[in-house]
Amino acid sequence: MYSWILMLVVLAAMAGAYQIGRRRAIASAGGPTRIKQLHSLPTYYGLYAALWAGLPALLLMGLWVGLQDQIVIGLVTSHLPNEMVAGLSDGRLGLLINDIRNLATGNIVSAEVTPEIQTAADQYNRLNRLAQWAMWAVVLAVALAGLAYAWMRTQPRLRARNRVESTFTVILILFSSIAILTTLGIVLSVLFESLLFFQKVSPLEFFFGTNWSPQIALRADQVGASGAFGAIPLFTGTLMVSLISMLVAVPIGLLSAIYLSEYAHRQVRAIAKPTLEILAGIPTVVYGFFAALTVAPFIRDLGLSLGLDVASESALAAGLVMGIMIIPFVSSLSDDVINAVPQSLRDGSYALGATQSETIRRVVIPAALPGIVGGILLAVSRAIGETMIVVMAAGLSANLTANPLDSVTTVTVQIVTLLTGDQEFDSAKTLAAFALGLTLFLVTLTLNVIALSIVRKYREQYE
């Protein structure tokens, strides 16, 4: 039986427990006319009963689902003949277990189906069915026990509101902690792998080297595997593409925000703003196709007509399309900040005889400038982390150049390249991706911290 059906049953039980708890509280107070005798509103007593009926059951169900397969596999493996598992490595044993699971679920089996494997698959199915029925029985029993406990505890003096609010506070803290711990785990994993990389490659070579060729020679006579890890070409390529994109996104986005917030009619704004924000919902791979099939050929043909040598994949093409993609980020953030400027500042400027354009230049924009700068820095972080557009429009060549018409690559593109396909995670080539990821994380984190600090520092001046 499906677990999601059991979850729906538990949620339905929580809804029923809410009604039962609420009615129980009203009845214990002596009827609807004596609700004032209750410590809390009847709603809190209903929530108290619903939490007792649902939370322990849902927690048990989650734990059961997480451990069921491991326990079943352990029981099935323990009943396998000794000659089948004797001397098997962890990898071979994992393949055997995978074959048993695939055979039991009707998938393709990599090895020959022997009677022993067939017996193990049948046992796997039998134990899974037994575990599912047991889970239904135990979870529903726990839900009923929780409801019975809440029923007995529901009295006029029960501080239901305090209990419910404390429970919700714990739930919020728990989910916040999960997000924080997940972020911390990602950072620590990237940091650990980066330290392994810097044990193989000098940090000076990585941060200041000008040659990027992460191919490691497997033989002494192998050609084209120099193993150079100078990341300067990647940093300059990332900076160039991001700079071009911001030269496109910042003026267009900022001017669009000024028009929509100060000049546009309400009906025009209601249509233009959502239309502009559609650009943010287009997948980046679509932008990559547009850059590779339309913008890059156009720039190449235009350069040839002017006598310029333009690569088929250039930083200019990727930067222009990326700038179009980032326009909604700059426009939306700037529009929100401009609208947050108090109307009293505008009225005071008009009272002194200033025109609308003068008010915008000398009052509104200076007042909103910290927020605009913070939004621009956040947009820069978005540009630095973009991958698909650069892969399809700028190329993979790690060229150290200041010419936007040349092919370049970025940090994110190289991370994808290094981790694509079957790789050994103990080689300097693969570990270099983690070092690049750590560098990129520190750069974007710094930009975000600067943006938030700027907004926080100057926000109080106009509140």
C-alpha cells in the first residue's frame, strides 16, 4: 500500500482531531455560552488535538519509510547462502543487492537469475508488504493514541495556546536549522575537497597562474596532459562576461524602473512590469540557444563586414544575452526601492519649484541609491554564477585576453566540464572543480554581504 495514501489518512485524522478537540473544549466549558471559562480560544484546543494526533504519527512514518528498505535488505541478505556472499567486496555485494531489488520490482537484472536470487526477491517483496501493513497499523495506532491523550488533557485550565505556539516555534526552528545545516554541510564539503586540491597544487599557482590545462598525464609519454592549474584566464573570462552583461542590464533595467515607477500610467505599468519580468522566467538554456544561433552569428557577420576578426563563440555574445536575462533583476529591485522612497520627499521637492525630472535626479535617485546599488550587486552575483549561456555562446577555451570578440570561458563552465562524465574524485583535475566552486562561493558571498550592508546602513535615513 502506498505511503502517500497513509499520509493523506493521517492528515484527514488531524482535521478530524481538530474538530473533536474544539468541540471537547466547548463541552468542557459548559457550552458555547461559557467559552470565557476556557484559558484559550476553542481553536487552540482543536490545534492541540490535531498536533497530538498528527505529529507523532508523521514523525514515526518518516522514520519508518527511511529505515524500511535498509532493514528489509539486511534481513534478505542475512538469509542468502554463504557461498553467494562469501568473499564479495562491498561493490560486488551492492550489485547483488541491486539485482535482487530490480528483480523484485520488475526491472532489468544485470546477472543471470538463479533460484537463490529469485527466492531472495520473493522474500524482499514479502517483507516489504509485511512492513507496509505494519506501518499502517502502528502509525494509525499512534495517531489514535495521540488523539485520546489530547482528549483526556482537554480541560478549561489547559494552556492550549501556549502549547500550540511553543510547538509551532519548535517546528519553525527545526526547519530553519535544516536550511542552515544544509548550507553549512555544502560549504564544509567544498572546503574539505578544496584543501585536498591545494595539497596537490600550490595556491600560488592556482590563483596567480596564467595557464589553465587541467589534464593530468597518466603516462610519462602522454601528449597534451600538462596539468596546469592557473585560474587567471577563468577569472578574467568571468569578469569580462559579467562586466558586459552588467553594461547591458544596469542602464536598461534602471531606466525601465524609473519609467515604470515615476512616469508610466497605472494601466501601462500593470502590463509592462509583468511583461518585463517574463524574461526572468525563461530558462537559461533557451537564452543559450538564442545566443548561439542568433546573436553570435550576427556579431560575427557584423565584425567581418567591419574587417574585424570575431570568433564564432565570443564573450560579447554571451555578455549581451546574459545582460538581457538579468534586466528583470535590476528592474524589479530598483522599482521596489524607488517606490519605497517616501512621497513626502517628492512633495517637498515639488513645493520648492523642481520639475519631475529634477525631483527624480536630485531627490528620488539619491534616496534610493543604496537599494539600487544593493540590487545591482545581487545581479552581479547572478551573472557570475551563470553557466548555460557561457557554455553555448562563449566557448570552453581558457584564453587570457581582454578582447571581448575572442572566445573565453568562466569558472562555472569549467566546474561543469571537470565534473562531467566518469571521474576519479581523488585526482587534481576533479578536485580543481571544488577549488573553483569555493572561490566562486566566497566572491558571491562577499557581494551579497556588501549589498545587504549597504541597504541596511542607509535604509534608516528615509524611514
